[in-house]
Amino acid sequence: MSPKDTPHTPPLARASHDRAADERLVSDLVAKLRKDSASRVLVVWGDQAPLAPTGSLAFVAPDAVRGEAAWAFLGRDAGGAALLVAAFDADAEAPVPTPEWGALRAVGGDLPPEEASVFVNALALGRWLLDSRYCPRCGGITELRAAGWSRRCTVCGREHFPRTDPAVIVAVTDASGDRLLLGKNARWAQRNVYSAFAGFVEAGESLESAIVREIAEESGVVVRGIRYRGSQAWPYPRSLMLGFHAVADDPDAARADGEEIVDVRWFTRAELRAAFDGAGDVQLPGAASIAHRLIRDWIDADEDRP
């Protein structure tokens, strides 16, 4: 079942392809589907997938894939064809002869919803397949099971599954709702990118506590009035981004932590509209990110006021 697609739905959560989870227990499923020319393969090379001239994803037949890949079953497309991922490390030779490749963070917001869903699934699962060859408990070699959805250690027998790390991301406004607080991460300083504040949920921590802690650490602001806005997977490498809105108690307390965040700034809607239009030197998150959606939603909320 696909989630409801609305103008406020995060860009990578607009649809969900049929994962056909019940088929994963079919014996040698991936091997059988690799022999079927009707199967559709999304090749993932690092964090990129091949693109068609139209800008959509370029799926290929199984026999078109060159080299040793990590394979898994992703599900079925709307027509019933099997969907597979063939994952390669970024330093491997190009696995298919295509002239154009696109990274999820660059093209995900422009893809049809079903294709975006497949790309997210393929990248998240593919990275796990490549990075989890050894058992984290004993270091033994693991073998793939469940059509690529689990690994079993050949030494200690422990079974392992793909991991998802929850992270909160928050649009912080002042009490009037007329200004939005954004921060400039040290990693983006040269590009002058401002974004919503985000951070991982720590062990034993609630989402609400993580929000209060992260915002205070990064911006010096204490927040209240926390409201959930939506979520989407972000496989860099395995995050689930949970979006929220919150209100700053004291806007004048805003200050950067000077380490992870090098600047914080209150923006008006007019300033952010101009930034999205390419005016000025401020850059904002790309269309595939939930940060982009949170900022857009706040801008658009002004039009919904009576």
C-alpha cells in the first residue's frame, strides 16, 4: 500500500513499491530471477543509479550487469515484474555502459514517486549488503538469506538484518511563526548552505528528548510545541529522518555551537523564497531532502493564513 501523496509529503515518501516480502523465503529466489529476462535490475554504483535520457531511472536486464555485485530482491513493479538491486562499491568499474548516472540526493526529488521508492530501497539495502559481510559479534563470514534481506553468520549462527538509524530534523520558528531558524553546518560552510537542525536519536532517548537536546546543543535555543510533520528514509548511510516543527522559547538565545554548526540565522519567508529562486548567496537543501520539504511547507503556510 502506498502512503497518501500530498503536497506536504516528504519527497522520498510519496509512494511505496510492492516489496512482496512473502516471496523472500522462496528458495534461491534471486538466482532464479537473475535467469529471467523479464526481471528489472536497478544497478547501484556507490550512491548512484543509471539514468535514462528522460531523467528517469534506467533499469536493465540481469544479463546486462557486468562484474561481481551484491544482489537482492526488492519486490515487484506495478506490472508484476521482479525488481532486483545489483550493488557495487563506488570504486568498482562502471557496471553498465550508461552515459549518465545520478545520486539519490541529486535526482530523488525529480523522480516519479514509485521510482524514488525503489531507488531509496535499493541504495539502503545495497549499502548494507556491501558493508555487512562479517558478523559484528564474532567476525565470521556471513551468508545471505531471505533474498538478500538477512545475513547468517557461518561461525556463531547469529542472524543479522538491515539496520535503520532514527534521526530527528526540525523546523524551528519564533512564537509569531514569521521567522524560521536555520543553521550552516561546518561541512557546507564554503557553499553557504543553511538547513533545518538535525541529529541522531541516542540510545534510550525519546524523539521529543532528542529534539530538545539537539536544538539546544546546535543553536542554543530551547524549544516547545513539538509537532510531527512526516518522515522519509535517507540512506546516507541508513537514516530514517523524522521531521518536526517546534517553537523557540527565546529567539534571541540563538547562537551557533561553533563546531558542527558555524552560523545560525533567522529567515523571513521573503528571504527564503528569494534563496529558492537563486537570488543572493544563501543556498538551501536539495529537493530530495526532507529539510527542503520542511522549509517549503513553512513558506507555503503563509498562503494558508486567513
